[in-house]
Amino acid sequence: MRLTKSRAWRRFLRSALLRQIACWVTHCYIRFVYLTNRWSVEGGDWTRRLTREGRTFICAFWHGRLLMMPLAWHGQTSFHMLISAHRDGRIIAGAMTYFGIETIAGSTSRGGSSALREILKRLKDGSCVGITPDGPRGPAMTVSVGIVNMARLAGVPIVPVTYATSRRRELATWDRFHLALPFGRGVFLFAEPIEIAAELDETGVENVRCRLETRMVEMVREADRLVGHKGPPLIAENGGDRAAKRAAGD
């Protein structure tokens, strides 16, 4: 009987050795893409300024723009990344270790309580944390309220980040994963930190969530434009449609 792709993938992930090989290959690919593209950075001083002021913060980026994020980090402080505890997430988590990035298992919605405690601890200890607020299962390009509450409880700002490359494949996944390809141009884009007031009520938290979502959609559009892509970002689900319309001024 022939194995289905999903069953074969699950069997692959059960092998510790094969997972380790996959992590190493993924990390090598990320480095190869970085070295063979001409990169520019816009707004990178926002994170450096916060670091110079001795402040920690949360970096927010879409799940579909995760691949190159390890090389967006300035390296001036330790960095942790919230990664799904699912088997697929282990590949990403393992690849991150090659860049000196530690991971926290969980998500903004699943396994949230233990992940929240760990994130708050890391932020208090002076580390920064990266979060995909639409991960690990979507809806695509929709910010969950969890990231806003994390920042509010920790008393830290949120810094939106994205990237784009001129040569890429957009995979047929729920997040339209941006698979960066070598031998082109790339850009990392950072936005002004969003400060979160500790006394925000439920309405205030929702307003910040919408503001963050809109800004992150705008950034994807701008990053794509800077490397020569036209039109709105592709979204696999309806999750990002509201923010895309707000970003377009509709």
C-alpha cells in the first residue's frame, strides 16, 4: 500500500536523525539565500534604539514571512522565537538554533498559558521575543489578540517586521508561504514600535490589534513593492482581507 504524503511526512518527523538533517538543511538554505541576494534594510534603527535604551520588545511578523527572519535580527541581545509545538514546528525550531535563536514551544492561542509564562520570563530577563501573530494555523494575516495582551502584561512595545525577495515562490499553503529564492534582491522592513498601555480595556486592546494588523499588511505590500512585485499580498484565507482593505483605504 502506498503511503500518502501526510503519512510519509509524519513518519519522517518521528525520526530524530531525519529531523536533525532537515534542520541542518533548512539552516543551510536560509544562509545560502541570504548570501546570494542583495539585501537592504529599512527602519532597522528602531530595534537598535530600543536596545540602546535597555528596553526589550516583541517582534511581530507573519507566518508566511518566517523563513528569513533569523537574519533580520541585529544580534545585540538574546532572541527567542515562539514556535508551534507541532511536529512541523520542530524543524523550524531546530533550524533556528543554528542562528543562536532559542525557541519557546506554543502559540498565541494554543498551549498559551505555559508559553505566556515563558515569554514574560524571557522579556523580564532582558531577551526579546519573535511571534507570528497569525500562527500556527491562521487565519492568514490576521493578528490574534494574544500578542497584544502579552505586550501589555510585559510592559513592552511591539515592533512589526517583514521581508520580501524579488525571486520567490508563494506556496499553496494556508499562509501563502514566501519561499525566498537565491540570486535576486531582498529587503527587511521594520516599523515604528507600537507602545501598549498597561491600563487598556477590552476595546483598547482590540483597537491596538486592528492597528497592528493593518500596519503589518501595509508593510508586506511595501516590501513587495520595493523588490518589484505589484498588487496586494496573496492571502489564502479571508483572515487578512479586512486589514488589506484598510491598508488600501477602501
